[in-house]
Amino acid sequence: MDTEFDTKRTADGWLKRVERRKELAILNEYDDDQPVDAVLAKRGSWTGRYDFLLSLLGYSVGLGNVWRFPYLCYSNGGGAFLLPFAVMLVIAGLPLMFMELSLAQYAGLGPAILFKRLAPLMEGMGYAMILIAGTVMLYYNVIIAWTVYYMTVSFEVPLPWRGCQQEWASEHCFSYEEEDDCLASKGIYYMATCFPAGQIDSLNVSIRTPKRPPAEEFFRNYFLQLSPGIEQTGTINQRLALCLLVAWIIVFLCLCRGVKSSGKVVYFTALFPYVVLTMLLIRGLTLPGAYDGIMYYLRPDWEKLQTAQIWGDAAVQIFFSLSPAWGGLLTLASYNRFDNNCYRDAIVVAISNILTSFFAGFVIFAIIGFLAHELNTDVTSVIDQGAGLAFVVFPELVAKLQMPRLWSVLFFFMLLTLGLDSQFTLMETVVTAILDTFPNWRRRKLAVVSAVSVAGYIGGLVFITNSGMYWFQLVDKYAANWSVLLIATSECILIGWIYGAEQFIHNIEQMLGKRSAWFHRFWITIWKYVTPMTLAFILCFNWLQYKPLTYGRYVYPYWADLVGWIIALFPFGLIVLVAMIKILHLPGSIKLQSVQQLLKPSRFWKPAHPRLASEMEYENSGGIEL
């Protein structure tokens, strides 16, 4: 009797196994993927307890926290901006970060292979993320090259951007120090020249063109050697070419051993900016006008909360600050231990991000208040964001401080460390994608990192031509915008609805242990409804706020905007293209059932934990050892 029962059970198990194989026939026929072990073998992992946490912090806390958030806070109701910023952190930023960290840690894979196994039809999503990371990597290292140059010349005596009596200064250059010296000699300062009293009509002086500070003239005319427009490419700036080479050498040396080397470097690069920000804040608070600057920054305008602008700006800032859908979060988490508490890490980094942004605002507005005081003007005429703040406003400021070279070196070294953290992750995303796709190349990792560095340097040369700043602004505006939002929305739908938020919560519990019912309900609701709706809001907001690109008074030609839209939409188009190719290669006529099978995990989708992977393989085989 027992023999009959065992035979029947064996036959039933065999039938289940056959049915399972039939169900996966479509995937198996077209899935040329490699076994999990082949990809995970010798992949490497974080060697220290805090390597991942500091790498994640360095990736999330970048240049935007220093040169974009303070301006947004100032222009959106001051302290009132913190409320929508915190709300968007909870409903958009943190959910996307936690989702990507959990997903990559569970599978132990980077984006190139992860989506191919999670849902073969969405294989292009991983490629799209890598494409975005690679594009941003090209121009992001240009910023690092700028900081290398400015940090180097900050040792000169006097600072090279001080005063208008330079060959790069135009007739519109205006130095307040030179004006004071001219007035002391009873002269009239006009067109960067001191004229004796009575030699020039004072009326012409009062109606002359707007003033340009020496730091702006230095940045545009000498440093960038900017051409009149994007259509006039000019030549490669040799100084910047050398600095860009130095920047890529730094990145290469820090990543030549993968996360084993970068994980140690971030102990310095992730923490040093806080030291400099604290020093700058202490120095800034001792300067006249600092209180007025901080009040401009903090004074809340609660009526702004009734406008869509403040909520849209908060959503955009938190989304691009934490950088989901770029592939970086997936790449970093893929090197984690299977039982790492990524939930705790996500919360710590998200909170650190908002606190760092707020803290940086104090620093920036304290020193801007001093600059406005020195120039006897209003804060609104001094404040700027982005490259204008870092390479025009701040250099103009340090020229008026005691020990200007010290503060200049510290500031630009801080920008260097802020930029390097993000650049490490962007490049590691590309390198990891290559090594995950071609595991046999891991033994030649140094050659792969070298090749990516050389390609990155060559690709970045367009940004250091005479028209480079125009290309920089174009790519910066479009590269990580529309496609990133569309990819993030698709990712939420894939995890929340297709793969299943309930199943995903179960996977998370396999890593972190059992969680409360509240944890289940909260994250299922967030991932399935709240975050996708928030992303849809950000998309609509960006669409309504869209304006053709300009740089100062220069308006980009139509063809440049067209190129920008191609850069913006091509990554998401890659997802559609890959999905269409897979559908067209299905056997026979295209059937809905076949497409649905391609949206299910492939036979290689397994947890990174060996025991759990074996159990899943056993269950998928119908309960019979293969």
C-alpha cells in the first residue's frame, strides 16, 4: 500500500513538474540568460559594516543639496517649503528608495540582469537605467573637472578672478573694490576704468549697461571661453581637457577594485563635506549681513502652500535628490548581504538628505547675506543656483573674506567630494552592468574600468569646447528628466501590480524577518497607489512648467531642443523597443497569454541567499529533486 502511495505521489509530482515546464516554455525558449551562480560568482560585496550606508549617503547627498535646494526653499515660501518637501519624501522619495534597495538586495543583481529575470518583457528597463547613468556620468565628471581647476587656482596670490584689470575682462566688468579706490581719488568708475572727475559725463555712467562682477567675467570669458551659441562649437579648452583627465584618473583609481576600494574612499568623501559646511557656517555667522540672509531663507510664507508650484518643486527636488530609476540605488544594494537592514538604511539616508539640504541652506544664505551687505544691495539680486552659485557668487564672496584662498580651497574641495560620491555610483552602475552581462570579464575588471574611463573622457570632451556650457545645460535639463519619471512610474506598476506588492513584501520579510500588519498595509498602499499617483503629478507638473531652454539671454535654437527631447525620451523608448522585439519573436501568432508569461519572473529569478534559492528551485520543479 505504501509503495502504491509513493508511486502515485511521485507521478503527481512529475505531472506538476511537466505542467510547470509547459507554463515556462515561452520564457525558456527565448531566455538565453545564464544561471544565477554564474552571475553571482566572484561578484564581490561590501567589505565593511558602513561601506554601503556611506556610499548610499554620498550618492544621495550631492551637489544639488548645496546649490539647488537653498534657492528652491528661498523662492517657495522659505521655511514653508520644508512641509511639502517632507511630505514628498514620505510618499515618493523614500518608497522608491526602499523599493529599489530591497529589490536589488533580494536578487543580488544590478539593473542589467535584474529586470531580465524579474519580468523578461521589461528587460529594457535595466538598459534604460544604465543609459541614463552613463549619460549623466559624462557631464557630471565635467563639474568635478571644474572644481579641480578652481581648487588649484585658489592657491594663487591674488585670486585670479579678483579685479577687472585683466585681459579677460570686458568693458562691462565692475569691481566694487576698484570703484571704491576710484572714488577715493575723486574719480568716476566707468567701463572698468577710473576716469578723472569732469572727463566723463556722469549721466552716461548712471544709465550704462548692467554690471558684471569679475568672477562672472572670469568664469565666462577665461575659464569657459564661451562661444556666442551652441551652434559655434569652437575648439577644445586645453585647460579643461587636462582637468577632465585628472578627474577621470581620480575616479578610476577609486573604482579600480570596485566596491572594495570605493567603499573605503567614501568614509572620507561622504563625511568631509559636513566638516566644511560646519566651518563655513561658523565663519558665515560672524559676518555682517548674515542674519538678514538667513531670515530671507527661513521666513515662512504659508500662503505658498496653496499653490501647485511649491508642491511640484518639492516633489521634483526630492525625486532627483535621492535619484531612483537611475540604476545607482540598485547597483549599490546588489552588493549587500542578503540580511542587511536596507529598510533602516533607506530611512537614515532619506532623513540625512533633508537635514543636509536644510543645513546647507543656512550656510549658503549666511554668506550670501554678507555679500549683499558688502555690495549694498538686496539678497534677491545676489542669490543664484547651480553653477552660477558655485562658480560666480561664491568666488565673488571669498574675494572679500580674510584668508580668501583658504576658504576658496575648502569650498571647492567640498564640491569635489560631493561630486565624487555621486560619480562613483554612476560609473559603478555602468561597470556593474557590463560585468553582470559578461561574468567572464570579472577577471579583467581593471581593463573594463579603464575602458569605461577612457570612453567617459572622450564622451565628455564635447562639454569642454567653446560651446560646452550650452551642451552641458542641454543634457543636464533633459537627460535625467522625462524618461526617469516614466521609468520610475513603470517600476512602481511592475512591482506593485504585476509582480505583486504582497509577494514583494514577502520577499522583504525573507531578508529582514517578519513585520507587523501595519507595515504590510502601509507599503502595499504606498507602492500600488500613492507613489504612482505622485509620480504622475510630477510628470504633469513638469509638462505644464516646460519652457524652451535658455542660458542667460541666449535662446537655444529649435534643433537643440529637438536633440534635448531625443535625449530625454530615448531611454524610455528603449524599454518599448525591447518589449516589442520580444513580442514579435514569440512563436506563432501573438497571444495575450504569451505576453502575460513574459511579465512573470523567469526560471532564473531567485533570491541571492543559497538556501532560499534552492528551496525556490525545489518548489518550481514540483517538489522533486532534479
